[in-house]
Amino acid sequence: MTNEEELEAARRIVDGWHLGQTSSHYESGGRGAGTISTGAGDHGGVSYGTYQLSSKMGTVQEFLQKSAFKERFAGLAPATDAFNAQWRALAKTEPAFAIAQHEFIRNEHFAPQNKKLESRGIDLANRGRAVQDALWSTAVQFRNGTPNIFAKGLEEQFGKDYKLAALADRDIIEAVQNYKVRHNETLFKSSSAKVRQGTLRRGHDEKAALLRLAEAEYTVAHNGEASPWTPKPHASTKDTVSALQQGDKGKSVSDLQLKLARLGCAAPDGQSLQVDGHFGPKTRDALKAFQRAQNLKDDGKAGPATMKAIEARLAALQAQPTAEACAPNPLQMTDPAHPGNALFKQAQAGIQSIDAKFGHLSDQQAANAAAAIAVEAHGAGLTRIDVMDVTVKGERIIAAQGQWGTVQSRVVDVPAAQALHTPLAKSSQAFVDARSGLG
């Protein structure tokens, strides 16, 4: 695998992450909010949902008491056919049911345990995604036992005098997961031998998954593309529920993404926002672009003020289709409606013809280069791009209207490094500005 392929693979892992994904995989096998366990051999009895809320420990009852779905289970008892049928029906028909489960874990497990760890001198607020997921998973599985597992795991691995600041994220993950593996028999002494075999296997597998995520974060960060985890560890329940942020998932996130896309808001790389229900770095950056354009605090969180502004802009867009939201012209050159689309497509075809000379570009690099060439060509008065090439050492990209060496040909050139790394969105706006005499 080449360095570029490794970086692209790392990007996919990091961008595809959402807070709680490791836990949801090992708790419910990714089967979602309607999952119900058999409870066989499990000290916690029958468990429910994405994060397997225990019925015997009272966690599922606590969730319902604190959720908007309390009345839907009135008169029903966990671990009964009627309760199970209602649980599955809501999971199937109410997207908010899954979101409520996620928010319950955030508010009642993740955030409180994070705060307890900080009070013991283990501040993980600014650690990366892998550490956050390790904490989330541990808080789901052990809840109030989480601080001891982290503290004892770190001491066993590095001694009592360890310095947290000197440890990398992978060190913390290894310490915590190794502790779970070493003490599996004690931690799950009330469960059956079969369940303990499963928790032991989970300890090993979860460690491997978290280390892969940590390694991907490291790879992306050390290629100058770090998209830091934005923590919100001690928010109140009210604040947490009312503000969507990076790591969230579900229908509320999909709705937000769809609204931002309708407003033409994109991430700095210029790619259209994907409506996938996962609040990742691109959703955060698109939201920040909107906030800056509307003179709001650009914290990348969809709180009440931001959501109110989004609704107002959508209403304005309906009344006036040319209403601005994220930029004077949010269209990208990839959009046929963009005034530079024709030149962009010609430059894109030219980039494809010389792609091998660069050792094969990523799709984003190719789009960046094509847009930069289109801007330069337009500025030089070219109305079309017929041929393209690169200089001998690959330092500059050359584009021409007409054929090379003819009297009628018009030629422009752009530094290759500049073209490859100028964001598509920036070139798209520069084209419009130049066309309007603003560039």
C-alpha cells in the first residue's frame, strides 16, 4: 500500500467515526436500537437497545423514566413479550428512539464518568476519538466502575508515578483494555462461564479496533490534516440534548445535514455534504461555515441559536431562491449551474490525461487541480481548455486553448503543488469573484 493509499484509508476511518461506535458494535453487534438479548447467563438479565441497557440492573427502566417514551411503556414490565414487542415497534418506526438511547448514554454514563476521571487527575477531555470511544464503551459496560478501571489500568501498566501527559492515546487504550483482559474473571464473576468467554474476547477485539482508530488519527494528524475531536464532557443534560455536535448520529443529524446541503454549505474541501446521519468533521466544518456567514459563534455545534438561524435562512431561500447562506455563491464548480463548470470539466478531462505523471491523484486532488486551472484560464481570457501537460519535473501544470505551438494557442500555467492543494470551494468562489470584478 502506498503512502497516499494509507492516508486515504486513515481518512475513511477517521471521517466515518461517530462517538459510541465501538461500544454499539460490541454491545449489540451493530443491530441497532431494537436489539433485545436473551439474558441467558448474563448477570444483567435481558438487555435492550444499541447499548444493551440492563433490565436486572434497572438501567432500561432508568432510561425510560428520563425519556420522552415513558408513557409508551406504561403498565409494561421488561423481559415480557408485551414490553419487547413495544420496544421493537418503536425502534422500527421512531428514529428518535435510537437518538434518545444515545443521548441517555452520553448524559448518564459518558459525561459523569468523564467528570469523575478528571476529579481523580485523569483528564481525557482533549484526547482523540479512540480514547473517547474507549471511555464511552467502558462507561456503558461498567458505569461507576469506570474510574477505577482507568486508574488501576494506567497504574498497572506504567506504575504509580506515571505522567498522563507523557502518554500517547494508544498507551491509554492499551492500559485500559489490558486491565479488562487481565481481570476479566473478577470483573464478570457474577456471569456464566460462556458470558465471561465473550467478555474476554471482546476485551481483545475492542483493543484492536480502538488501536486501529488511534493509528488512523495519528496518520491523518501527521499529514497535516488533523480534525480534532471536539469534547463536550461536562455539559448538562439540557445543553447536551439541545445541541448537536461532532460524534452524534441519527435522524436529527441527517435533518441538519440536509438543511445545510440545501443552503449550499460545504466543508473547506468543497465536497458536497453527505446526508448519512453521522456528525463528522465535514458536517462540523460546513456548520462552522454557516455560523461564520451568519455572524454566529463558529463552534461547530448546532445549538438553539444556530438552528433558529438555519430555519430563517431556509425560509429566506424559499422566498428568494438566490438568498445567500454560507457564501456569496455557495455553488461548487462541480455543479452544472456554476459559471465555471464548463472550463472545470475540460480541465478535469485534462487532469485525467496527465494523472499518471503524478503517480495517480486522489479524486479530491484532481478536483482541486481542475478548479485551480479553470480559475487561471478564465483570468487569462481562455474560453476553453483543449490540451494540458506538466513540465519535465512535474512542478507546473500547463493548459492551452488551441494546439501546442500554434499562433492561435493561448497558454496558462499553475504551480502543481498550489493547484493540488487549493480547496475546490476556494477556487469556485475565486472564479465567481473574478467574473464579478471582485477578484
